[in-house]
Amino acid sequence: MATVLRTYEPRFWDRFYIPALLQGLFITLGRIFKRKDTIQYPESKHVPPEGYRGLHRLNRHEDGRIKCVACEMCATACPAQCISIESSPAPWEEGEERYPVKFEIDLLRCIYCGFCEIACPKDAIDLTEIYDFSDYTRDSLVIDEDGLLKVGDITQTGNVYQRHNRGEKVELPLAR
Amino acid sequence: MDTFDLLATIIKVVIVFVTILVTIIILGLAERRVSGFMQYRLGPNRVGPWGLLQTVADGIKFLFKEDIIPDNVNRPIYLLAPVITMIPAFMTFAVIPFGVPLEIAGHTVKLQVADINIGLLYILALTSVGVYGLVLAGWSAGSKYPLLGGLRSSAQLISYELAMGLAIVGVIMVSGGLTFNEIITHQQATSWNFWKQPLAALVFLVAMFAETNRLPFDLTEAEQELVGGYHTEYSSFKFLMFYMSEYANVITASGFMVCLFFGGWDMPFIDEKALGHWGVVLSVLAFVSKVGFFLFLYIWVRWTFPRFRYDQLMRLGWKVLLPLGLVNIFAVGLWMALRA
Ligand code: SF4
Ligand code: SF4
């Protein structure tokens, strides 16, 4: 089948450009009354898609013990070398023998690749959907173990931004 | 001139000046919000209710910004250029009547700052003076982009001033006078010039956009090619002066258009002069809403049409608008000769 090339053949009135100009004007006029795409941050927030890699969290067992066993698999896998862990024998009788006394992630060095999440044998570390954490100093953007556990607690009950948009009050860690 | 007239004139000057400033503020916000709406956005809506104070905040920002004067500018001319642009921009509105004369205590107060008998020529002359500001700004900045912008503006304004003048000639021929009051009274007695001379109205409209350097004719500040055109090297308050004079010119051009082709303060089917004070209010409202429509048109057109290329601009001016203006004059002359 031959390719049909469609060329533009202006009709008599088209040569004056007036009909086309008016058509254009009415397109833009109509847009004024259409629904706007603006998300009015911070009252409502963009909900990132499933699998978004944002702020990290550390997970807990049902009884509240930290899942992490301080094996440092994540720190080894991390290409940015921004995880630092101090391991110590666990204080509890039952369960894992070791746990991290210090678990810090430098959020400014992290490249949010998600390798830590994949490397972890215990499903202890995840990347969450939280994206709006910012601060004025570099020190405050090094998140410690308590902070990471708190992120874990907040994000257990569903997407924080969906909850925020529904009007629920969600205290985000770090976010001002 | 007695004390009453003097006082009335001073009050009118203050009112008109303040109104123009307030309109500039509103226009600055409207420009940004309407732009937003046309692009499925909301535009600035945080400062004050509905963002009403946004332009005020912008103005304050301009005042507190560092005022940078580049090293190799021609200082006296560089400093003078914004003033040369701004003063005529604010002066031109003086001859535009915005309502029927008001009767107070036996005196007649014309709602117009100055009713001079060459009103139309006054506006054409002053807008040409305003062009000097742009050209000097571009020339004195000692940098190539402003220079190009300034050159473009002079060429563009000369070309379109001609077409504009020709469009006005037709109006002067039918109304038989150079003052706005004669033109408006004539339109009130018969019908709006727009219905009688749509061709002239169209030519004038296009020329008006070109004269005020607005899209689709903003070749002088085409930001993709010329950074910012003639005001590239200006900052802080001097930039604000260019910004304000552009809007003042837009307002005056809209008022000019309304007076010439859309009956000025004339409200159709109503005899304002017979209604006393209410007629005055009605006529001012009619004028304001007509001007408001054209201000909206400026923004509307800005987000609808792409910018002309320079040669297209020149072709449109000299090969299309100029002949159309001449055709209009010829047609009006023929019509008047046949009727006489
Ligand atoms: S997301 Fe990547 S860079 Fe960030 S902590 Fe995990 S492994 Fe390191
Ligand atoms: S988070 Fe996972 S990979 Fe990292 S130290 Fe803890 S258990 Fe090991």
C-alpha cells in the first residue's frame, strides 16, 4: 500500500488566519475553566507510586524487638558507603543473638538505590515513600536508629501521603 | 482657570495616577494567574486572599534587591532610560476620557485629565517618545543583547506606528475631530466605529499589540534569543520601572482602543447624559469593563499565539497592515463622498 502523504491545503478563509486564530483563542479560553493539576503542597501532597525509594526505615518484630541483626550486609552493599553500624550482643534471651547499638544513615550521601533493602537477609531495612524531609544542617540529616525505627512505626499503617491527604495528622520525622 | 477647576484637575490627576498604579498591580497578578489557569495551573495564590498581595510582595522584593550597574554602561543614559520610558507611559492616559462630564454645584467636571484639541496626536507623539527609552536602554547597556533588543524595538515601533496612524485616520474622517470627546459623541450618536470600520479596528488592534511590545510581537525582549532584550542589564527598581511602564502602556493602549472603536464610555441603548449622576457612574463602569476586556485580551493572546519571527513581523507590518489601512481610508472616503 502506498503511503499517503497528507499535505496542508489552506482553504480560502484559512489564508486570512482569522478562523485559526479565533479557534486558538477559544482553546485557551476553555482551559481556564478546566480542572487544575496543581497539588497545593503542603496542604495536600503528591502520592508517589508504589515502589518509590525515599527515606529509609527499620522494621520491628511483632513483640517490638528490632529485626536487624547487625550483619552489615547492607553497609557492605551500599555503594555510597553511608550506613554505619555498631554491633553488640543482644540483651534479650530469646531470638537473635546480636543487634545494632548504633545504626546511622547519612541521608545526604545516600543515593536511594535500594541496594540495602535487597541485601538485607532479615527484611529489616526498607525504603519508604517519604520524600519531603529537609533541614538546615548536615548533621540533622544523619538519621539514627531511633529515627529509623520511628519511620518504621509511622509507615506501617499505609501510605503516609494518602493518609495526609485524607486529613489524618501524620508527624513526619525530620520534616519541618 | 478658577480655584474650583484647579482643584478638580488636581483631584483628577491623583485619581487617574493612583488608578493606573492599582491597575498595574492587579494586572501583574492577573497576568500570572490567568497564565496559570490557561496552563492547568493555579498561579500564585498564597500571598493574601487569592494571592491578591502577590504583586505588592514582588514590588517590595524589587525595592530591596541589589541595584547593579554594570561597569561598561554609559552611565548618564543608562540611568535616564527607565525614566524616559516611564514618564510618557504614565502621561498618555491624561487625554483619555473615562466617563460623561459630571455636574457639581453648577460646574461641569470633565472626567478626563486634559481635554486638549489634539488628543489623538498627543498619544501618538508620547508613545513615540517612550520608544526612545527602550532604544537608549539597549544602546547604553554596553552589551550585545540589549542593543539588539533596542534596535528591534525601534524598527518595530516605526513600522507599526504607521499602520496605527492609518487606522486612526479613518476614525478621524468620520467623526471630524481630533479630540476624544468628539469621537465618542459621534459614536454615541450613530454607532460604534467597530461596526462601521472593522478593518481599521483589526489593523489598530494588531498595531496596538506591536506598539506595546507584547506577545506575539515581543521581539524586543524575546527571552529565548535576547536573554531579556533591552532591559537585560537592569536590575532592582530600574527594572521595575520598565515593568511598570509596559503595563501602563498596555492600559493606555486598551483605553485608546476602547475610545476609538468601542464607544469609550458609551453604554449601548442608554443615554448617559440624561440620567444625571447615575449616568456618570454607568459610563465609568462601561469604560472600565471595556478596558478590562482588552487587558484580559492582552493576557489571553499572550498564551495563545507564538512569537513572530523578525522578518514575518516586518512583512506583516509593511505588506499587510499598511495596505489594509490605506484600503480602509479609501473605503471610508468613498463612502463619505457617496453619502454627501
Ligand atoms: S539506598 Fe543505596 S545508597 Fe542509600 S543506604 Fe541503601 S544501599 Fe546505601
Ligand atoms: S539492616 Fe539487614 S543487612 Fe543491614 S545490618 Fe541489619 S540485618 Fe544486616
